[in-house]
Amino acid sequence: MTKKISLHDFQSYLAARLAGTGNQSAAGLLGIQAGASDYWLLDLADSGEIVPLTPLTTVPLTRPWFAGIANIRGNLYSAVDFSAFLGKEATPQNASSRLLLIGTRHGSNAALLVTRMIGLRNIEALNCEAPDPTAPTWAPESYTDNEGRRWKKLKVRELLADETFMDIGV
């Protein structure tokens, strides 16, 4: 049986751990990888539970980036292949792939299929880039780390309100 990680429990654990170090800002962002080279940051408060990839039921007449429906403990979640949604290659469905249940907090059973979870990122360790006027409203900020990777910050509420994201039918 696969182990499920409750992000709320994980966040509480990390907040308690970081309280001892006096560095509260490091607990604020979760790093994920979508596709081969897209790195994303999400506020822990906006991200949801992280679950290992479960079997997805495909849905006919949907867009190629709609991965299917996932049954998570009796609740159905619409799973979007985040990399494919971004116009990149489809996410390989393997042992490192994860479903990030992003919509529960916002009243939606939406999940993102991502390549892997990277873990917590400290915003202070990243360099802010100039705003991209062509970026979607749900990804207005970007950063670079000391290894040269570019990180985009995902605004979950705005993504869930985006008409393109919500229009899965062909």
C-alpha cells in the first residue's frame, strides 16, 4: 500500500521545525517539477495534499492535457497533466509522478499531475526576475536559483478561475 502524505500535517511539522530556527519564510513555498525542465513554486497555504499517482480513468472527448479522473479515498478528482497543459511534453506516469490536490481548499476537486515533488524552497534564496507581461495571470512571478533554474510561482486560485484550465472539452 502506498503512503499518503497530508500536506497539512507536513506543513505543521515544518512550521514547528522552522520555528526553532527563526526562519519562518522558508516554510512558505512548495517546489514541484512539471515536465523535463519546468519548475514551479506554490504557497503551502494554496497547495493541497500530495498523493502518489493512482490509476487514472480517461475521459473521451477531452483535451490532450486532461489526464483523467482519479479516485482518491472515494472522492473523484479531475487530473490535469500540468506539463501538457503548458504546451510541453506529457508527464510520464511512473513511480516519481505525483498528484497534487490543489482545488480542495477552493471548493474544487482538481489535481495536477506533476513529474515530481521537489520540496520546500526558501524565497530568500531565489533571485526575482523582471515581470513578464505575456505571462498568464496565474503565473506572474518568476525567480532563478543559484543553479540557474528558473522557477515560476503558481497562483492556484487564479489557475482554477482560468477559462482555459476549466474548459476540458474538445
